[in-house]
Amino acid sequence: MMKDGSRFGLVDTFDIDDGELLPVTAAEAFVLGVEWSKFVAKLDATSGPFSEMVHPENEARLTKVVRRRGRSVHSRRTGRWVEVEVGSTTPN
């Protein structure tokens, strides 16, 4: 707790508790974190379906965060990238 009484806490898990980022450099981890943050911001701001190209290293983390929010998600590899397709928040 801060001196002014405000509290801070984890908003969402990054799903990196089992050493998933150990094989990547600090710069790569930064890129993955920025990608995760931008994706989650879009997920939370958008109720309709959307798709994003992401690094393969983030595929599992991003699909987990989509499912935690109760939305459908599918992913497919396209060369060196993964396309993550997110369903809408309401049934069609």
C-alpha cells in the first residue's frame, strides 16, 4: 500500500512463472512484453472480433488471456508469425 492509501496489484498474469522467457534475451523479452500489452489493451477496448500477427513466443500467453476473458480464440502459424483471431464478446 502506498502512503496515500492507494493500492497496486497484478492486473493480469503474464504466464511466465515456469521459465518461459529464460531462452530469450532482455531485448526480446521487452518486445514480447510490449506486444502483450498492446494486444491486451486492444482486447479490453474492443468487443468485436479482431486478429493480430504476433511472435510465436507469445501465442500461448495471448490465447490464455483471451480465454480468461471468456472470448473465443484461434491461432495459426503464417511463416515466422502467428495470427491470433479473437471472437466477439457477444454471440453472433
